[in-house]
Amino acid sequence: MLKFHKNVICMYPAFSSLFFCFLQKCKGSQGQFPLTQNVTVVEGGTANLTCRVDQNDNTSLQWSNPAQQTLYFDDKKALRDNRIELVRASWHELSISVSDVSLSDEGQYTCSLFTMPVKTSKAFLTVLGVPEKPQITGFASPVMEGERMQLTCKTSGSKPAADIRWFKNDKEVKDAKYLKEEDANRKTFTVSSTLDFRVDRNDDGAVVSCRVDHESLNSTPQIAMQVLEIHYTPSVKIISSNSWPEEGQTIILTCESKGKPVPEPVLWTKDGGELPDPERMVVNGRDLSISFLNKTDNGTYRCEATNPIGQNSTEYVLIVHDPNALTGQPVPDHALIGGIVAVVVFVTLCSIILLGRYLARHKGTYLTNEAKGAEDAPDADTAIINAEGSQVNAEEKKEYFI
């Protein structure tokens, strides 16, 4: 408690009045506390520092910086810094702003309420370092198919350290190597990420991008991009205009080739040699047109494409069909007809064999009129007697039939 001699008080009545007023304020402010909040701001932005007292009875408020320099005492500016301005000053609030904030402004700011004893509240000002626009290094163009590519994305000045992610055609690529280093100011960081992969022809024209994410960017990441250029040998495919070529028709074979650099004009051959009939077999760019097809056109046609990286080829087997074999009438099934004929022949043979066996088992004998003696007999009784008597000689005159 402050102690003043009564003679001093009597000598300075004005001071006496102020002193007793101060004591009354202190006594009435014992239950009051200043309230502040931590503030986060992006480097270059504006920080607003607010100190509030719910029920203040005219007790003064003060803001001071991390170096304990007074910035404002009530509405009085104490530090000459054009970046610091008063926002609002009342018995219940003291708000100030700091524009164009730098990393050196970061630290603990103090709001003081001048009661007895003085009460304070701390507010920590965090300054975010904005990462610089990233750059991709290690890029070479063009790259041959099958080679490895190592790309590095790097950004500096972030606080805290930024995060880097890789994408290929908007699809995230994992397994990149991440490195973080502290900058010379010992406040910000330089971060880098390296992507190592083997390229193929599907990567030609792909967009590879590295994206820097940081809380200072307000959900708008910084992006660096590179378009890949991959050189590769041609791929070749033959497409036919007619899936069932017939004699007398025209067929067009198209040789589709894709490569980088673009393949030179394709080369057509037949059965390992030149095209045998240039008048009917005409090459126009990548197309081979064969008119008035006939059986001599049957064979293997090869298309070959070449570029500076290499060459590739593919084949097409042409079979020309007889149009007369396919009319509107149903085509007989020769196999079915042959089967029916074989069954008929088999049944016929079986019938003959069975009939022969039947007749062999039931073979008969008969006596000729000569043996029976019927011609010489005057009547039937005599004929019977003569027949019985001549039974012995009848064996010599038997006739057999089948």
C-alpha cells in the first residue's frame, strides 16, 4: 500500500484529491480482470488486439508489446509506429491494430488493468510465414520410354513448415521423399519433396504437379506444374473395312500407328514381299485398298511403322470367300446326307442277311412229277401207290431250292 505524509497531502490539495480518488478506484476494482485472446495472422496482414473488462470503474487500460514497450495507454499512443493504430478506447475496452505484420512482431502482448495491484492478461500473437511459389526442378524433355525421372518440388519461407503433395493428372502420387530445413532467420522453413518414377508411353502428355498446402493460404494451395513428353516406338494395328470379303468386292485395310515422334509413312507388304498387283492394290497414306478381290489375293498382309526411336509391325490374314457358296437358298448339310445314306445302306444289308439266314433254315424238298409217277397213274389211288413205291428212287431225283 502506498504511504504519503499528511504534510505532502496538505501541501498539494489537488494531488490529494487525485490520490484519494485513485484509492477508491483500486478498492472498487479488486474483482475486475482484463480479458484477451490469442491472435494468429498471416505475414503482411493486420492483427487486432482487444482487451476487455466487463465492469470497469474508470480504471486505465494499457497494451504493451513483447519487449514491454507501451503501445497505448487508454487512448494515448505511446510508441511511434505508424503500423499501430487505435481501434477503440473506453472504460470497458482497449483495442488496437497492427498492420503489415512481420515475423518479428510475433510474441506475447500484455494488457494491463491499473488496479492495486495491477492486473494483466496475455495474448500471444502468432505470425504465419507464407510459403513461396513452388518450383519443380530435374525436369527434362523429352524422356525416352522406360527411363527414370526424378522431379523435386521446393518452397521456402513457410512457418510452420508447409506440406507438399504430388499429383499426376489430378491423381495423387504417394511415396515421395520429404525434406524440411530451417531458414537462416531461424523462423521459417524450406521444404522439398522428390518424386522418382519410371515413365512409359501412357505418361506422354500427362500433367505432373506439386501442391503446397499451408494454413496461411486460406485453402488455396500454391501449385507448380510440368507436362511430360515421352518418346516411344510405334504401336501398330490393322483395321479391315470388311469382315467377310468376297470375290469381286473391294476391301480397305487401315494401318493405325501411334508413336512419338509421329511414325513415318507405313510400309505394306504381302507374304513377305512387295504387293503383287499395284493396279488393284493401291496404298493411300495408311490405307491399303484392294479392288476386285479374287482367290489370288489370299495371304498375309503386313503393315510396318517406323520412327526415330524404332519400328513395329503387325499382320492381317486375308481370306477371300466365294459368293456362290452363300445364296439365299438353304445350304444342304453334306454330313447329314452322308449319314442318312449310310444308315439306309446298313439297314438294307442287314435285311438281306436276315432274309438269307431265314431261307437257309427253312429250305424245302419236292418230288418232280416224274418221281411221283402221277402221269402214268389211271386214277388217284394208283398214283398214291406208285408214289409210295417209288420213294426209294425219288432220292435220286430230288431238286433243291433256296
